[in-house]
Amino acid sequence: MFCIPPSDTEVLPHLYEELGQGMFCKLNGMFSICLIDHRSQTVLLARDHFGVKQMYYARTSHGVVFGSEVKAVLASGLLEPEIDEASLLAYLALFYSPNRTPCSRE
């Protein structure tokens, strides 16, 4: 019989049940996760404090699409890629985007 060993990911839903969003103060390491809270009818997207694990998202008329790579978001077919020139220039000058907006427009 093949048995899958438990992983650290399995504790996250239980930690969220106990601590709510406060759980992220307790996490150490790289992560990028989506939690669906059926009780409060909410979806929570979160990533590690230093942003090591990427998370890309876009709001569309159909809801929110997200992924750990831009190509995953674009593969959804829910949005057309479009460059935000101001964000791109800032990124090229500073090697990061000081705005909370991505380099592509919604």
C-alpha cells in the first residue's frame, strides 16, 4: 500500500481555524497560498513576508484570477495582457515596482 507522508501544508487550514489571519505572523519560510473560508464566504491570498514566492493576480469581470506565474494568470483567458508603461519604467529604473500595481493593466 502506498502512503503519502504528511506535509507542512496540511497544518495550514488548521492553523487558520485557530488563529485566523494572525497565522501569518507564525509562519517562517517561503509560501504563496490561497485559503477559502467557507464559513465567512471569503478567499484569502497570501505570500511570505519577503515575497520570495511570487503571486500574480488580476481582478476581472468574472472574479479574481491568480497564480504563481504570470503565464498561469494569462492562461485563464479571462484577461488580455497589456503593459502599464509607468509601472514598467519604474521597475526598470528601480528593479522593483514601488506601486502596488503590477506591470500589466487590469
